[in-house]
Amino acid sequence: MNSPNLPVVSEGARLTPGELHSVVFARAALGRRGYDEEQVRNFLAYVERELVQIFNDQAVLADEVNRLRAQAAKGTRGVMAPEDAHFQAVRILSQAQQTADLYVADAERYTRELAHEARLQREAILSDAKGRAEQMLEDAHRKAVAVAEAAVRHAGQQSPPPGAARAGGMPDGAGGMPDDERLALQREVAYLRTYSDVYRSHLRSYLEALLRNVAEWEASEQSSLPR
Amino acid sequence: MDAQRLKDSFARVAEQGDAVALFFYSDLFVRNPHLRDMFPIGMSHQRDKLLRALGSIVAQVDDLPTLVPFLQQLGRDHRRFGIIAEHYPHVGASLVATLRYFSGTSWSEDVESDWNAAYGLVAKVMLEAADEDSLSSPAWWNGQVVAVERRRFDIAVLRVMPDRPLPYLPGQSVALEVPSRLRHWRYYSMANAPRPDQTMDFHVRLVDGGPVSPVLVRGTENGDRVRMGAPVGTLTLDEESGRDILLVAGSTGLAPLKAILEQIARRPAPPRVHLFFGARTRDGLYDLEDLAKMAGRFPWLRVVPAVSDESGGHGFSTVLQSGPPPGAPPASGSWFDAPGPPPGVSPSGVSPSGGDDGVEHGNLSDVVARQGPWDGHDAYVCGPGAMVGHTVEQLARLGVPRDRIRLETFADAQR
């Protein structure tokens, strides 16, 4: 039977000086002197457990203190002086800024290279177009000359009467011209007609091709241009 | 304050180059994170600018008559960035921290007090100039694009209407910012003399890889907003002079010279003016039509267009307009020996002397030189750096005194 004042030994709770002070053992059984042996033995066992626990805790704390002291002596890890923290932040921000600058520079270089290639292509397309145009004109010229020569030969063979049906549909005012002049004009008219015919048809097909290119270009640009 | 000690101190620090500016801005932003938003994402140009500005300030620290106007302009310029008085001490603190960090053992209390005194002076002059400027003009002007003309795939002429009067001298320029490239400011010259309706024209050429010009040339429409700083620049007309005038413009360097030309045209008795307008290729002469009209209207004006990279041959458009190809063998007839001037190509007033429709061939500076003498003229030159350099050289060789040549390069102003 426990005295009401005997500390209840529960796990985790710690023996306090106050509890020790207020321990009251029951009297020994009749015919025996002193305290109840059972109670005293139990209590001593309890005190022993507490002491072991305390020594263990103390050792752990001593280790912790040593570890912290060693750290403090080394001075790098752990809590940093405010000044060091500032430099650290400045370094990190500088690195981030340099990374950003690098990305911006790369993007700029890439755009420049793309634009440069586009310009070269543009120049190639333009010079190609100029070449074609010159070819077109030359072709028209060649054909027109041939037709003009043919017209002159034809007119010469026929030696038409003045004022009659004229090869090139000359204005009436030309009726009174000398033959060679009339022939020259007929040749010019035939030349110009054929020239403009050939030229127009070349130009038409070329412009149609250009319009198709422009439409494709517009479509691809609209899908790529950021706004 | 010991100027020499300050210079020595800066020289030691500046040896470490970009790292110094990098540390400065990082230090500034760690201490004042709210300032980061006042700068662009990419900071390399910003760092160059800082080091250059610091370099010139320190170099002139014992030459106040030169330094003070520089600082006053710097102070006024900073208004458009939204910099106000309370920002100055933060900058000063980070500047001194940076200098201390990079000075190592050579830092001393004396050096620190030199720097504090110097920065205090700099900040005071800049702030006073900014305050004085704020009495008469806003920190920036808002503008609206009211017309866009794409003259070539990479050249556009923009017309902008400022939200309130923006007085300027013909030949001056303003820094421009577009909303899609915030905090990137690029200088562009007004291409017209001030108009009663306040509108201003800008000639913009796309710079490959640049952040601003591609947006202006290819991504700007009527109604778009821009911001503009205060007008700057010294390429302005010498109104005292009675001499004849030579204007030499390379590509969009035409803009300020066209403004000056309009200013001359408003005079009661304009002097004789030669305007040389050069580009690499014919399609780079993006404003020739308008110049030709002016030349037709003003008897005192002669316009000489020039191309450097195209031979004397004919471009596509000329072939189309002028009939049979010049390369074709003459036929037996005589009708195309002389095709005659194609209609509308050879406007009066544009130089008739240079082969096809008056366009001269060769480097602009050589074209100018061959048409001299110019020693009795005032010369105004604007364009790419190399072109301006060569032209000034040629003019000097031809006896034009250097103080009669006013110039501007847009080499690094436009990107």
C-alpha cells in the first residue's frame, strides 16, 4: 500500500527536489522497526533510474556543447555575420544577372544571324528577278525583231498600193509617205506589237508567281511575329 | 577632396572592368529591391554606360566648367527614367560600397571621404538641374503614332503626336520608348521642322537583333503609344552664317538634315543648298520622292542621290520603266537607240548629271568630294559612323574648316 506522498513513477517525468523532500514512507509492519522495506527499495530503484537518465542527458549535452564550440571556432558554417550574408546575396544576384545577360545576348545574336540570312535570300531573289526580267525583255525583243523583219519582207513582196490595207494598221495620215519610210513604220509597229505581247505575257506569269510568294510570306510572318 | 587621389582610386577599381558595375548594381538591388524594376532585364549596356559615365566624371573632377554641364544634362536625362531625389543616396551608398570592395587594402578613411564628397557634389548638381528642368518641361512626353509608312522592308517613317507641346530645334533628337520594350530608350531625330499641329516624323531603320527598332519598323500601327524624353543634340542650323549649305545624309541620317532643310525653306531668302542623300542600294533612298518634290519647288535646292553598292547598271524598276534593255543589241531600226527619259523618273531639280535618273554611284564621301568645291560652305553631316568619318575627312581635305562642319553619328544611338 503506497503512501499518498510517495512519488508516482511514471515514464518521462523527472524526479524533482520538491518530491524528494516530501517523500513519506509508511511505518514498518508490527514487530519491526523503521520504514517499509519494500517501499524504500522501490524508491531507491527509482532514484537510480533517474540518476542514470540524468548522467546520460548530461553526456549528450556536453557533446552538443563541444560540437557547437568547434563550429564556432571554425566560424564558416552555421549562422553568418550580416555582412557576409550581404556579399553572398550580391554574388547570387550577380550570377543571376550574368545568366540573364547571356540569354539576352544569345537571343540577339540568333536574331541577327536569322536576319542576315533572310537578307542574303532577299538579295538572291531580287537578283534572280532582275535576271528573269532582262531575259523576258530580250526574248520579247528577239521575237519582235523577227516579226518586224517578216512584216517588212511581206510588205515588200506585195508592194501594196498607197493608202490600201496596211500591215500595221497605220494611221491614215501616213498614206502619203514615201515607201521606205512607210516600211520602216510598219516594221516598228510590228515590232512594238509583238514586243509588248511577249512582254505582257511574261510579266503576267511572273507577277502571278510573285503574288503567290507574297501571300505565302505574309502567312508565315503572321504566324511568327510576336505582338 | 583630393582630385588626384580620387583618380588613382578609380583607376585601380576600373581595371577590374565589368565586374565593378556588376557588383554595383547587385549591391544596389539587394539593398533596394524596388529599384530593380527601373532597369531593363539585360543589363550589359547599362553597365557599360555606368562605367563610361563614371569614367568621364572622374576624369573631369578637377575641371568643373566641363563637368558641371555634363552632370546637368545627366540629371535632366534621368528624369524620364523616373529617378527622383530619394534614389540618389541609395546610389551613393552602393557606389561607395562597390569602390571599397574593389579597392582592397588601398581603401582608407581619406579615400572614403573623397568619394563621399565627390558623390555629394555630383548628386547635387544633377538634382538641381533636374529640379530646374521640371519647372519648364515634363519628365517625359506621351505620344501616339498617327501614321506609319513602311518605305522598305526595314525602313519606316512614323508620325507621332505628342500629348503636349514638345518644343525642339530642327536637327535635334529625342529618346523613344515603346510599351513592348519598356526601359529600352533609343534616340531618333525629328525629321521635320516644328509644325503647328505638333506632329513629329521619325525615320527608323531596322537594326538586326536590336530590341527597339524592329518593333518600330515592323510592329507599330496607328494609335500605338510611345514615350519620349526631352530633345537633345547640337546638330542644329547655324543661323548666324550667311554661307551656302552642304547637307550630307547617309540612310536614315537624313532625318535631322531634312528638318534643317525645312527650317531653311521657311527663311525669306534661303542660301543655296546642296543635299547629298546616300544609301547602299537604290531602294535605300527611301525618301527620294519627297526630296525630289522639294527640289522641284525650291530653285535654291539641289538634291544629289547616290548609291555605293550598285554598279551603274539598271535596277529592276528602271528596266520596267525605260523600255528595251540597254544591253540588247540595237536592231536595224533606229527607234530604240534613244529610249528617252521614262515618264516621272527624272524630276526637275534632282541632279541630271549622273547617268540613269540622276543617281550618282560611289561612296557618298567621294560623290560629295567630286562635286565640290565646298570651302565656302557650312556642312552638316549625319549617317553611319564610317560614312560620317570619311565625309569629314574629305571635306577637311577640300579646305572646309572643321568648325564649319556639324555632325552626328547614330552608330550606337539606334538599336
